[in-house]
Amino acid sequence: MARKKTDPMEPVGKKIRKARLEKKLTLDNLANETGFSVDYIKEIESGKKIPPVGTLLQLSRALRIDSSFLLKEQQATLEKRVRAYTKRTDSYAYDTLTPGAENKHLKAFRVTIEAMSEHSGVGYRHEGEEFAYVLKGKVEITVGEHVNKLAKDDSLHFNSGIQHNLRNTGEEEAELIVVIFNP
């Protein structure tokens, strides 16, 4: 049977649902593989939540698909809609700094977080390492139970397999460079 060509502009939630169903995985299976709640996965699949990069990397790993399958749509539209995208992802936006690196182990992003806010939902956890460098603002990066307070020109390198979360603690927009290594 010929396989239908994937629409590169298909919403990421539909791509995740389609891949999950093709692999015959239940929502419970995917929740157990990622640590995300079934409700959170349902919100992503329905398009109610647009997941951050770390979540997409973790979902692609659990679904055993190339992360570029999920990231292409995000990257193609982001440059035109960074502000609108920020609002749709609960005060959190990213822009790839490594276009064309979909099949590489190392990816870099410029992350922007509105003042006094954090990305809602579950904390991030994905295999590999992560490096964050603060360009402006004040942020907290919680790794496990340890809270790291960073300001402009501070950096942090950590094991991204440990649950982590990022929040802006300052009164201005925070901007960071985040580099993810995913073996």
C-alpha cells in the first residue's frame, strides 16, 4: 500500500496524533514513555497547546520519528509570527539558530519569555545535555529540585534528562540562547 505524503504544513498536533496511531500507541503508552499527562498530550494533539522544542524532541523520541518531522512546521512559520506564537505558547517563544540541523544531534535556539512568566504545563525532560546563556533579563532554571538564578551574561550547562523548567523572574522580557544536544 502506498504511503500518503505528509503535508509539511500540517499542524504539529495532527502529526503527533497520526504518528501515535500509526505506531498503534495509546495515549497512556505515550504518557508513560514521555512522562507527560494524557490530558497534556490530548491538548497538543487537538492543537490547543503548541509544545516547546524540548517537548517535541521528547515526543519524537517516544514515537521513534525524526524530530524534524515535528519541528519543520514550527520553524517555517515562526519567523513571521514570533509575537503571535509567543502568545499562543503561554509567554514562551523560540527561533531556531541552526536551520537545516533537523537530523543533527546539536540544535540551538533563541528563547524569549515575557516578564514575570514561565511556560505552563509539565517541565521539560529529554535525553542529552542543554546549555543556556542569558542575553537579557533574569531567569530561573530549575533542574530537578535545584533552582539556578541567572542574569545577563550568566550561563548554565546541565543534564537535560533531569526534569527542568525555565521561568522569567524579572520585570522585562528575558532572552536566552539555548543549545540542546540530543544523542
